[in-house]
Amino acid sequence: LPVNVSMFATMEDLTNTYQENRYYLTDEEKELFNLIKNMNDVSLQLMEKQIPYLNATLLYGESGVGKTAFSKYVAYKLGLPYLYVNFSRMLDSYLGGTAKNLTNLFNYINQQQCVVMLDEIDSLAVKREYGCGGASAEVSRSTTCLLQLLDSVTNDHVIIAATNLIDDVDSAVKRRFTEKHELHRLSAEDNERFIKQYLDDVGFPYQDESVKEYAKENHSQAEIMTHITRAIADML
């Protein structure tokens, strides 16, 4: 990555490192992925017919329900590099600094074929009516800049953004995303399938009844992964 982008972003090739069998996809997320993939497949044809379409998805939900994990899955399945951007790191205390960072980022994005993950978008794309003057005015300018840059993205890009605070995101920013999808904690049945699928793939034994009982406890996916990792470490 260029130095002016690497301060708040990382680029990753998932081809040889991603473990697809360890990611659990619900039926709702399967439908969402198929929509993203289908629009990506026909993006060039849409451009030839001069039909603009921003293949952009806004994921929202509590922390730990798999927003980042889904974006990695999309990049892997599409066979594209994965550009992860942490918006909270993009904020600059100097006047115009955040907008400059945004411009550098999108100048880079427009030269690349990749899946872009804009994490913690609420840290920058805040409702512009929140305040005026000082820091609020700077954030407002940055939000306006983001809107203009999103409008410049062409059909052949895939953009995914994530937030835990959907109500705090500026309404105009939300409108730029053609899909808005809420991720939830998995059901007890999905939890059980997820845990068994993961343990089968890593090759560790388990007791069906123990997995079934734990799956009923309504943990987030992140909490489940922490528990599984500790259990495997104990066995090792």
C-alpha cells in the first residue's frame, strides 16, 4: 500500500490463507452474498449500457456478530484482494486532514480491483445535523467529502461498510449503500452447526450433547470462537 494509505488500511490476498470450511454462512447471508456476486458479475455490462450501480453493502449489528468475517468471505469467494480500512484511524486533528486521507484512499481504490471493507464507518460518517463549529464542522466536511467520493466509485468495485451504531450514520451516507443488512447472533441451531463444522474442520473431537447445551447460551460468534480456541488449547 502507498504510505498515505497504509496508516489506516491493510491489503491482504486471502487465496492461500482463508479457511472457507471454518466460516459459517446463514441462509440470509447466503442470499446477500449471491446478490453482491451477481451484481459484480454483470458490472461491466451495466457500465457498457451506462447504467450506474454502486455495489455497496452496509452491515450493521452488535459487535462480534461477524461483519468483518462476512466481508473476508466475499473477497475470498470473488477471488479479489481484501482492503481493510479502519475509519477510526483515518480521523485527523488537523483541518482538512481527514478529507485528505479519504481522498488518498479513494484515489487508490479507483485504481484497484478489490473488495473494500470500511470498518467503523460511524466514526466518520456522523449525522451532519449533530453540531456546528469546531470538531463538528470538520466531521461534517469529512462526511460531505465521503459522499462525493462514494459517488465517484464505478460499478466494478465491491464496497462493504460496517457499523455497530447504524442510527448515528448520516442518512445521505446510508442512501449511498444499495444494500443494508443487519447481522444477528446465530440461533441455537445455527450455533450448533457452526461449532461442529469448525471442530470437524480442525480435527478435534467433541460431545454432541455438550455442544448442543453450549449452543443454547446465546453467545455471539466472536465469543464462541474465543471459547472454542481456549477449549482446543486446553486439549493440546
